[in-house]
Amino acid sequence: MADATQGTGGLTFDARKRAWPNELNIFFALILIIFAFEAAGQLLPYMKGQSFLFDTRDRFDSIFNEARLRIIILQVAIIGIIALGVTQVIISGGIDLSSGPLVGATAMIVMSFAQTELVNGGPNPKAVFGDWAFDLPLIIPLIVGLSFGAFIGAINGSLIAYTRIPPFIATLGMFLICRGIAQAWTRGQPVSFPTESYSLIGKGMMPVYLFIALAILFHFILKYTVYGKHTYAIGSNEDAARMSGINVKRHKVLVYMIASMLAAFAAIVLSSKNLTAQSGMGIFYELYAIAMAVIGGVSLTGGRGSIIGTVLGAMVFGVIQSGFTYIKLDAFYQLMAMGGIIIGAVVLDKVRQERAAMRS
Amino acid sequence: MSDDIVLETRGLTKHYGGVHALNDANFTLKKGEHVAIMGDNGAGKSTFVRQITGVEQRTRGDIFFYGEPVSFGGPLDAREAGIETVFQTLALADDLDVPDNLFLGREKTKFDWLGPFRLLDYKAMRKATIDGLEKTAVKIPNIRNTIRNMSGGQRQCVAIARTATFHSRLTIMDEPTAALGVQETAQVENIVRTLKEAGEPLILVSHNMRQVFDLVDRIVVFRRGRICANLRKEDTDGQDVVAYITGAKTQEGYEDAA
């Protein structure tokens, strides 16, 4: 008996072998969904054979319907930036419901520091502060916005880490507080007319480039830094993480701060793109961001998921939304269908997990 | 006190309110020695281990580790001092792979000036993991596999391999094979033998009489919160140990435990 298990028995350790990545499944799902809409375009009688993404009527030198692709990516980019942060929060075993209202509150505050003095030769009709706040350098609204995000995130994280109230409750409270801040800031009045430099942040395809850059950055951080490893460890087994010497409380505060700063940055991009800030901005964004992460394979029980998954999840989200419009599904039914798809994605993930557990 | 003593406790006592879980435990462990702790459920074995590893704070008594009086504020302090514990409930992160778990909380890193965002040195950690696994003769073909996808035996082996990877000064195992099958138990026992050959001191909490007689040099029996016997393996047998565990016999010098 001793011989059979003595030594490694000539067994070689394989340091490279990896499992089938879940992200590939989501990628195939994305392709499948695109072709489903493509087929619907051919089959549904009222569509008259229109193509979903391969329509070349507008541009003959490209096989894609670039206008639609651009809209899909642009729609997804801003909520996608929020989803990058939400992904980290969920991987760490938490949830963040406050990101949508935070977008509203941050947009209002930031825009107040980004206003220009002269509008069409006259004074700015939407001025929030006095003369000192006009035409400030771009760095000021950026710092104000990101600091506000970091502040809200620090409160979220500290509440969750130190008072041990559930993340759901802490961020639900912050949800209401932030929406309240957004409304109280100007008593419901929109804030408009930003400086020219501010309006460049969200101009054209800028939101998409920013989303891609941040996605690459946080993919790298989650995969190759201690911060990322500890985030996964805490979501996977918080006790084990604590026993291993990880400062779980401090780490949680950091995770929520980063998430809220990403949401605040999304608010900057959004208000810049729209050239105005309204207290109602970002409604449902927190849920859409969570949906993107969940569709992308981020497990709500923590410990599993990736930025690549979330980016793919965001694409699935955008394609489905655009596809529904394309097949002329009534907007009222779109929300219902979206909800069904999100539930379906989680059920599918659950089934897949249980199968994997059975195999081992 | 002689230099070759790894761990000594004097009058170690733990009360949970009115419950005297551990009373006046005097225990010594020498260098290279493997000692088993046996006893019925509730005899104080796990309580004893929890006081040594700092999981709980003792009511009274002294602990000396390599001659130094110690007082661990938590399991982390104990680990930093070199006491590696394999708990009944495994402290592993299910979604991480083997090197990640071995190095959790003490990762090898590059660019440390980046603070929490310093880079992980995956290559060095994988190499150290494979070295550690080879040293302990642990068989895990794919170390990139997540713990979730491993058998109970493999998980236990990962937990034990930590001790080999970090050159701990004392290894404590609390019922390491309680939940394992025959083959997996054999594998864990082989690892224990490897530790013995390497001269690493070990405290093994176990219910398994055959295992204890196979693996250790000395058996300490706990009964109702007290040590009631301290037996060298050569001087005793299974019947004898059972008599001490059940209270049919009490060794000379431990009469107050009766």
C-alpha cells in the first residue's frame, strides 16, 4: 500500500493545463443570439428580409451594418463602465445597488463645476454657483467627480465591512441617499452648458474607447495583481481569506471605492455626452450593470467571473436590446423579455455549475 | 528548559463560562517528534489545539514555543511564528487553484511599490508549489485546477502541502482523515511519514487507533478536559489506550483527572 502512493509515482505536474473558459460559452451565446435575430429578420413576414448586422445598404465597402453596430457599442459603453466596478463587487461576494443614483448625483455635482460662462453671447442660464465656478480647467470637475465617487464608495464599503450589515441593505440605503442628493442639488433643475474641454470626454465614440481602455486595465488588475487575487479569495471563502492574513475589511472598502469611482466616471462621460445633467440620470443603470455582469458569468455567490465575461455580457445585453428594436418588439415587452433573459442566464449558469459538481 | 523542546504548555486552562473544557494541561513536544492527541468527543482535544493556535484565548496557563513564552492574538500570529494548522474545516478558497491557495495572504510579488496593485509572480509561485508537492509526495496532476473540482483527499493534501511549502516549525493536524476514503487516507498518512522523515514536529488529533499507532511516537490521552495519560508507543497497545480514553485506567501522576 505504501508503495502505491509513495512519491509522486512518476506523475508529472502540469503547470499549464487549464479548464475550458466560461467566457467562450458566452461568446458562442453572443454569436448565436446575433444569428437568431438575423434569422428572425429573414423569417418574420413584416421584416421584408432586412438584415440585422450584415446590412450593407449604408456602406458598400463593409459587410457590417456599421451604424447599428456603433449604436449598440455606444449604448453599452457607459453602463459597461459601471459594470466593470459591479463585477469586482460581486466577485468579492457583495452587491452594489447604489451605482445608478450615484450616476445621477455625480452628474449633477460635476456639471456644476464644468459650466461655461457665456452661452450664445449671454450669461449661462443654468448657472449653479457664482462667477468663480465658470470655465474651470477640466481637471477640477474630474477630481470633484472621482472624489465624490470615492467618498460614497468608502461609506458603502465601511458600512458593509465594519458594521456587517448586508451589502444589499447598505447600498439600497445609499441608492435613496444618492437619488436624494441628485434632486436636492438644484431642487430638480437640470445643470447644463459645459465647457468645451468637458464636452470632449463623451464626444462621438469616446465613451467606447474609454470603456475598452478601462476594461483592459481592470482585466489586468483582477488577473495579475494581489488586489485581484484577494478579491476572488474573499468572495470564494471569506473565512479562509481572513485566516490567510488578508485584511478583509480594508479590502472590501477598497473594492466598493473602486466600483463607485467607476460609476462616477460613467456619470462624467454620460453628462459630457449629453451636454447636460439631470437628477433622473442613471435610472435602472445599477440593475443593467448587474445584469451585464451576471449574463457574463459573474456568480452572485462570489468568487467567480471575469472582466472579459462582463464585457461579453455587456455586448449580449446591447445586442438583445438592439435586436428587440430591430424586430420591432414593443418597448413595453422589451423590459419583460430582458428580465426573462437575465433569469434564464442565471438558471443556465446554475445548471452548468451543478453538472460540473456532479462530474467531480 | 532544554533546547530541544518545540512546544510546552504549563497549566493550560480554558473555561467557557462555567464549562471547564480544558484544565491544567501540561504538555511537551520535542524536536522531530510526532505526537497524537486522543480522547472522546468533548474531551478537550480541539479546545487544546485552539488555545495553542490562537483561535481562542486561554483562561490561564503558559505556552512556550521553542523556549519563548508566546501569546498569540489570533491564528495569524501563530502562523507567522511558524505554527501551521490543518483544521477540520479546510481553510481553502474553492474558486482558486492550488498555488493561489498555498500562497494566499503571502503571495510572491513583483513591483511592490504598487501597494495593493503589486503584481503577482505566478511563475515563482507555481515553481514553489510544485517543489512543495514533490517534497510531500502529494499527487495532484493539474495544479491549475480549482479546489472546487478536487476530491476531499486532494483538498486535504493541498491544505497539508502548505506546511511543506513554508517550512513551518510545527504542524498541527486536527482529524485530517476524518472525512476521507481509504486511498485518500493512505495518501495523507504518507505525507505525514514524509514530514517525519524530514524531522518536522507534528501534533496529530485523531480518533483512528490504527493510524495513530502507524504514525506517531507518543500518545497523549485527554479525558473530560484533562490529560490522563502520556504513553510512548512502544509501552502501550490499542486495548490500553482505549482503557485510558474510556476512564477504565488512569496513568500514575495524572490521578486528579479521574
